Amino acid sequence: MGPHIGSYARALLKFHHILSSQKKRTIRHSARDLGLVGICKVGYPGVLAVEGSEEQVGCYVREIKVRYVRLRSGTSLFYQLNATSCYAVYPFMYLDVQSLRWASCTLANLMTGLSDSDLQMSKLADISSSGVVMVEKMSEVGFFMRRAGLEGWWRAVMGYAKGG
């Protein structure tokens, strides 16, 4: 099967911070559930880069930016994303539904129309099956992007360099 031109995307979101363990879990689990891979820098500032199918990346960005919903039943977190509508599905009754609020979340870059050969993050063995890798230092994100062959894109989007 050859490349599917135009069916993949890459996004980078910037946050004032990502500190809450609930938000970290949501970022990780939702990306995995949607079949996305990437890296998330937690703390101040927060940065999230993901790639995968255009539809799933679009859904993920909307859910993160607009209205992530936390469904809590007891001490377990339950949520499910409907891949076609991007709305939360409520599989359990009598749940406490609460919006996760971000101090600041900006979509810094969204690249669409990529082919499967353009997907660089998924080629790294340490994330190919784990979804989003969480790191604590910006230098770790830079190292990751260099290994993925995305350093130019990363530096340009972050404002560290021109081009990319």
C-alpha cells in the first residue's frame, strides 16, 4: 500500500503550563485512543506535538482546545472519544461531568496534507506504541525532534529559528 497523500497531519500546541496529573493523563490517553503519537513537555511552559491521521489530529486539537470533558465515577476516569463526531460519549450513568480548564492553550502550528512517509515521530521506537511521551525539559523535546528529523519545523514554530 502506497502513501496516502493528504491524509495525515502534525500539530503543535503551546500552554501556559501543564501541571495537573488529570490533564497529563487526558493528553496521554486521548492521543493513544485516537492512534496519535507525539511528545508533551509538562510544567512551565507546556508544549504538545502530535501527529497521525488528519481527522484524528483535528479531533484531538478540538478536544484539547475547546472542551475536554472529565467523567469521574468513584476514583476511576472514564471517557471515550467518538472518532467521527469528536464528542465525549457517556458510557456510565450518574457521572460527575466537569470541564478541564487550561490557563492558556494556543494552536501554534497545524500541518495537513502530509503523506504517511512524512510521519516522523511514529518512526521512533520509544513512542511508536506508547502514544505521547511526557518529558520535563525543553531540551528533551529538542532532542526528540532532532531524532525525528523535525528540528527545523520545531525551532521555527517555537520561534527559535527562521524556516522549517
